[in-house]
Amino acid sequence: MKRLLYLSAFLSLGAVTSCDDDETGEIIRLAHADLEAKSGSSLTGTVSFSQLNGRGVRVYVVVSGATPGLHAVHLHQNGDCSGPTAMNVGTHWNPTSEPHGRRGTPPFHRGDIGNITVNADGTGVLALTAEDWTIGGADASRDILNKAVIVHAGADDYVTQPSGNSGVHVGCGVVTDDL
């Protein structure tokens, strides 16, 4: 129910006009991560993933209860959000051993997503398509299932190695299949 509320709020923002991004309009697999507060924050949210036929994975991050400003969002290697600071998530997901950077401007980790802008009311939305991801599949270097989505306290500077100097984990959720 919570995911539906976030999706409804996101759609009401007018940020999505269609999910039919490929020639056939076919979404072939769905996944999500429910974000929970970490490190004393009050952040909550959801991350929705739609694998598009031949076009990668569309990602929608919707948060509320966050401090205003920029917050880095990354995929981390371990889908384990236990503990008050979610330190069990490990490092950024980086199966190709690339330097940390800005998605869309190589080089960058597979786990690099970007910064989400949180408004004065504590809400924020980030949308992108990651052409190097899949939801499931035989190629583990592209599969996002069972990874952790982390929202950090600060912005990613896109330079500092290996993590962008983005601060503590204020939100965490595990990517799970919607099959």
C-alpha cells in the first residue's frame, strides 16, 4: 500500500507521462526497494525499477521526510539494511571495477545513480534510465536484484574515490523482484 501511495504521489507531480520508452512499449520485469530511515533520519520512500525491452532499467526514486538539499543515491553490493546505520550494505556495487563518477559520463560504477534534490517540504524525486542494468538474468555484473539502495546524508561530488564523499546512510532499501 505504501508503494502505491508513493507512486500515486509521483504520478501526480506530472513527472511521468508514459512508461512506454521502447518501440514496443513493453516492460518486461519490475522490482522495487522500500526505503527506511537510518542514522537517526526520518527519511522514507520507495524506489521503483522497470526493465524495458532492450533499453535498460528505468528507475524512480521518491523520498519524503528528508532534509532539504542534494543527497547522493547509490546501489551498494549487499542487500542487507540491518543495523541503525546500514553498514552491512558494503561498498558501492562495482562489478566492472570502474572508478567512481557521474552516471552518463564514463567512467562510473554500475552502482552510481546520482543526486536527488529534496525540496523544503522534505520530498524529492529522481528518475533515470540505466542502460547497463537488468532485473535478474544470467549476467550478474548487470543484475540489480538483492542490492541495497542507499540515500546518503550529503551530495555526491562525483570525484572523491571510491564513494563521492557523500556521507552517512540516511535511507536504505533492498531491491526485490515484483514477480
